[in-house]
Amino acid sequence: MRKLKITVACVILVSMLASLLAFGTRPAQAQSVQAGASTLERVRSSGKLRVCIWPDYYGITYRNPRNDKLEGIDIELSAELARDLKVKLQYVESSFPQLVEDLKSERCDVAMFAVGMLPQRKAVLDFTQPYLQSDIYAVTTRANRVVRQWSDLDKPGVVVAVQAGTFMEPVMAQALKQATLRTVKPPETRERELEAGRVDAFMTDYPYSRRLLDNADWARLVAPPQPFFVLPYAYAIKQGDAPWLARLNEFVATIKRDGRLSAAAGRNGLSDIVVR
């Protein structure tokens, strides 16, 4: 009888331990499965696509101050992506300085605001095939007598501004040998620095230059006499998600083929920089 009681007690104890172990491992197993799931699966199962945008990027993802509505090529194309995936679209406001952290922390599923494919970004993010490309341009005022042509930018006493976090920042830091480079961070803007006379010019890309030429009669564009730093633009995601990257590349290839990319570029004044 005593042996029977011991045996029963052992069975009960083993059963309890097995239950506790199973209870303790299920969440970890579930977390492991969830962590290994592709963003594509999550987007489809949740029915929601979260897209990071920079709402101050004219022609790309721009919040028009006149009506507070978002407009631009990637506002149109992100809507097309959501429609192709048959999910709802949610925008997440980001910026170039926040881009890497926002994607790595999964604040958004994809960054769709013409992200330049810089080597330092490619080291920490994955990119689709490019759909736009742009060189660097200088913007100065019509009244400025210091910067009249591209060669005037790198002279002693000249102050050149760049937006913090943009690809122009490291490029110009390396290119300028005699001029002074000033990095502009929010809430300050490059336009305000230029109009106030604190800088002689600021560097930008083709889409943003259109904003000045379309809306500011005081602005003058200074283009390089030959290609200076032509950079391809693409959509960015966190690293290591091959199914999601493949689906986004399929989308890019499709909009190039069916004309949606060209049409959206034309409506936003970007036809000259489309990568076909």
C-alpha cells in the first residue's frame, strides 16, 4: 500500500511538473512563431498596412497647409499598394533622422517617402528596386551675389545649409573643402535660414526644389554643370524579411509596367526622375 501511495504521488508530481513546463513554454513558443512571421503575413491577417511618411516632402509625401491634406507621388502609390493587398492604409509620421528606428521598432511596415539608397542606410535596412532618382541642387535667393553658379558654393566665407538626416548632409560634408556647412534641425528650416541671410544657399533634391520654384518667387535654383551625386530612391523596410521585400518588389515592378508609376509622377511634376 505504501509503495502504491509513493507511485501515485510520483505520477502526480511528474504530471504537475509537465503541466508547469508546458505552461511556461507556450508563450515563448508563441512569441517565437510571431517573431518569425513575415510582415506580409501580419499585414494580411490584421488587414492594415502602416506606412511611414515624411509630411514635409513636397511632391512625395506632403501635407498641404492650405487644406491639411496629404498629397504627392507616394501618397498615391501607398494607396495603390494597400489596394493591391486589399487592406486598410494607416500613415505614420516619420522623418529621415527617425527612419531607421521607426522601421526597426516596427512603428511602420514600410517607409514610402523616396528614401535615398545611401550605403549607411543599406547597411541597416533593406530596399526595394529604385523607382526614382535625383541629383543634388542648390537653392539660393535671386538677390544673392555670392552664389551665382555651382562653383561658387565651395569658397571661403560661403555658408551652405543641409537638412539634418538627409543624404545631402554626408555628401556635402565630404564635398565642401572651403565653405562652411550648417546642419539645420527642426523647428528651424533651410528656407528660413536662407531668407534671414544666415546661409548663402541650401542643398536639396529635385522634388524639394520644385516646392521652392512653384511657390517662392524669391528662390533661384543652381544646378550642377554635370552629374554631381545622382542617388536612386526606393522603399525601405527592416532587414531580414525576404517575403515582404519580394512582395514590395513585385509591386514596384507592376506599377512600372502598368503605368501607375508614370501617371503618379506626371501628376506630381516628377516625370524627369522616374526610374523605368
